[in-house]
Amino acid sequence: MTIQKNCICVIGCGNPLMGNDGAGIAVMHLLDGRYPGVDTVDGGTGGFGLIPLMEGYEKVLIVDAMTGVGDRIGEVVVFEAPPSTKVPVCALHDIGVGEVVTIARELGYVGEVVTVGIEVGEIQAFSREMDPAVEEGVRVAGREVVRILRRWSDKACGAPMDA
């Protein structure tokens, strides 16, 4: 049983050994330990395994590499509602983030969920190298996540965030 410390969680998804697919994990690492009141969790390659990670949180922010959501590599797209099932699913996921969020909500595991997707184009097998445009997308997504966390912090946990 995992002991939850906070009411807000950022879950980074992806595989850093698959090049651009590690973008969500990279964003999570930018935030790790920087914000009191926010748990950061490695969601691995996503799928059904995300559901128990969301359990009990008032607010969850999922950050993931996605294909087919943006017009250019590195573009950041924020989904306030679950991403459409028409959004292409990365090959490493058994189901997409949109389906996971919908299931978790239906089962009562989580309150509000926002997904931040980073358009990564092609996923490279067995590479630690990230495309420079995706690296910039990681920085932009990090700023977007902080903006959302600041908006949430006053409402969810009562204590405004620093930084």
C-alpha cells in the first residue's frame, strides 16, 4: 500500500530508452521535489497501470509523449477533458491516456485530471537521444504544468505554491 502525502499528483509517462517517448518522464523530473504539496510519479509507459497511481488524488496531471496531436514536433497540447479516443495511441501503451482517465473517473479513483501531451513525431527504438524540438517541448510543457499547478494549489490543498 502506497502512502499518499499530497492531494495533487503529476504523473510522467514514457520510456526514456525510446528517444522522444521519454518526454513525459523528462517533464516529471523537472518538477520532482520542487513543489511542496505535489507528488511526482513515474507512470512508466502508461496504460492500465496509471489507474492505481491516480487513486485518491483530488487532482492529477498526466504528462505524456503523443503522436498526431500537434502540427509540429515539440508542440504542447493541454487536454482539460480526456483526450479523444481518436487521438492515436503510442505503440507502447495497451490503451490510450483518454481511455485510462475515463475509466479512472468512472470507478471513482480520481477527481480532476488534466493531460499535457507533447507531440513527438516518430518514436525511435533504443535511443536516449531526444529531438531538439521535443526537448524544447519538454521545457514548454514544464512551464504549462507549473501554470496548472499554481491554479490548482489554492483550490485543492489550500497553500499557495512558491516559485
